[in-house]
Amino acid sequence: MTRYLPIEGKGWYDIPYGAITSVDTPNLWAAGRLTSADRDAYASVRVMGTAFATGQAAGVAAAQYAAGRQHDVPAIRAELLRQGALV
């Protein structure tokens, strides 16, 4: 049965970095519909706007990784902010 629940607080939520990283492959990220989420969260994670955002984050993470900054979450966050992303 489908349930629609409003997001509490400000009406948005964070997607943790671990939701787009592979557990066993250090240079693999998954974005959009491949993002890891529980059943309730998946309904809102798989929509286009969120897919774009996770794709941008995965691209930045891959670029940082290629530059030698392996899973440097503060650097990834800083670059996303520099690009004007909502984080």
C-alpha cells in the first residue's frame, strides 16, 4: 500500500555520501535510481531532480577520486557548493 507522508522540518532531507558509493569497489558510484535507500525513501530519491543531484555528486566524487582525494567528503561537499549545488 502506498503511503504519502510529508517530510518533516524544512521539507527536505540529506542523502548521505554512503548512499552513492559502492561497498566493495572504491572507484564506483551509483546515482539516480541506483542510489541506495530504504523502501520509504526510495520513492522520493528516484525522481528526476534528485537523480540529477546524485549524478552531480557522483561526478564530483569521481573527479576528486581521480585527483587522489579518495572519498574526501569535505572536499566533495566544498566543490558541490562551489558549483552552486544545494547541499
